[in-house]
Amino acid sequence: METLQANTNPKALLFSVRTPKITDTEARESMIELERLVTTLGYEVTGTMSQRQPSTSGVAVVGEGKLMEIAQLTGGKGYRERIKGKSEAPTPPPETETSSSGTQSPQQTGKDRPTAVIFDCDLSPSQIRNVEEAVGVPVFDRTGVIIEIFNRHAKTRAARLQVEIARQTYEAPRLRDTGV
């Protein structure tokens, strides 16, 4: 897993997958908490998005249309390549847009483009990989964000070891999934 690193003005797009088990109130409160967590890491939140899904077990956790929307904000291609090299979408998203005033949009200039997409749920290794391929920026889930916060604040040797154990436990399925 890539780590959430502080760089010059890192920007994050937060995403909530709303399943039938989650009420609107719970989803809102959870996103507020995630925004605080991401801000603690030094990211500027550029926006939030959500989608209702029956579960979080889909190949890319969100629908193809939503992947395209995210990709337009991040500069990604909006689809992921199939193993045989065929794309899942017939054409990539439009690369340029102008507003009614004729100025360039953030996706064109890159000025306010999110440098990461952070989901308010746990994602599988393949889901992270699929979404990253489509949106063109690193993708993280809530657990990854929390582990990184603990990592940055661990001062003692014992605390650092505990964080490392948590990170290894969290990343073990990801490493198995990628064959490492």
C-alpha cells in the first residue's frame, strides 16, 4: 500500500458508499469524522461524493458512471483495463471542459485536482487497485488513514512496533492478493 505522504498542498476527494445498512445520518457523521482524520494528515479536502450501493463488494466498489465522474475530477481515464487489454469503457472521459465564463476547470489545470481519493469504508486490495487504475491517483480506505495517523504520532519504540504490527496485519491480505 502506498503511504499517505505529506506533499505540497495534498488534496483529497472523500467518497461515501451508502449501503442499506447505513442511515443517511450515520453516513453524514462518518464523513465528518473522515474529513477530520484526513485533515489531521495534512490533506485539504476538495470535495465529497457518495453513491448508494447494495453492498461494498463490487469490483470497483462504485458504478462505472461514478468512476467516470471521479476520474474527471482527478484526471484519470475513468475506466480500468481488462486483463486482455480491452477497456471496460468505449471512450475515455473528456479531457477538457470550460465553465460558462470560459475559464478552465480544475480537471484541466490540475490546480485544484485531488491527489488522492479516500473511501469511508474498507476496500479489498483488488478494489483499491481497480479504482486507482480508473481514477489515476492513489486510493485509500478509512483503516489505512487511521493507521497512518497512528504511525505519524507514534513516539516510543513500543508504540512504533504496535503500529507496525497493525500495518502488517492490515496489509497482509493486500500483499497476498498482489503475489508479493
